[in-house]
Amino acid sequence: MTELSRAERDASAGTGSGPTGGFAPLVPELDVTSIATSLTFWCDGLGFRVAYERRRAKFAYLERQGAQVMLCEINGNWQVAPLQRPFGRGINFQIATDDLEPILEALSKLDWPLFEEPSESWYRIGESEETGSREFLVQDPDGYLIRFSQSIGRRGIA
């Protein structure tokens, strides 16, 4: 396939209708080595759905319970340095969910390893309160670190 110009990528035919409820104020766009492999992981493994995509441009806009992320196969656009695995070193993307179990089951069916097993964490917020979550971490096919978090409530600090 011939390499598309930036204008051709941006204007290529698309499918879908956009994210439910509109676009989030902050949406990371992740460069990926294979859009097909990444879509399998993000959709079949993590439960995201394609809000819209431009297949010829190898771009997809995904959403899950209000969380949004864009995936684009590496094309050199906006690349500030050579990409080396694992991608996204120094960052993890926390994604809130109402239930970890369906995600864990889907990842198990894909035989996808977890970076960190599910555990309970309590984080201090302010002087007298903590917020709790049950969470796990997993790396996507390119090494981006994804942390899913399910709220287990708040509690006062004794």
C-alpha cells in the first residue's frame, strides 16, 4: 500500500459516528505498530468499542464507559524521537471501570499476561480521607501500561 500524505490520512473515508456523549477533553493518541493487533487487544481484551475509524489511514477512535483513546499505526506524523519498546515508558493510563471481572476474563481467554495482578489500593486524598480501588495493570501489544481501576469507596483516616 502506498504511504498516504497527512492530508490524505485525515480525509480518508471512515466508518462509525463518533464517541457516545461527545469527545472527552483529554484523549491520548497512541502510536501502534499494528492497528489490527491493537484493535484485537483493546476491543476483544479490554472491552473498548470502535466509535469511528479510518481504515485506510490505520486509525481508530475507541471508547469504553466514557474513557476514550485513539490508536494510529506508526506513520511518522508528530514523532519526536525514535520509538522503542516498550512504548509509553514512564506513563500508565488509568481507566475507571464499574467491574474488573469481564476484562480479566476476556484477557484470560486471549491468554494475555497481566503486568500486575488485581489488588486493593487505598490512596490518601486531603487530610482526612482515602479513596479505594481494586486494580490491575496490563501492557498492550506495544508495551503501553494500562491500569484498570474499580472503585471500592472512600473512608476516613483514623
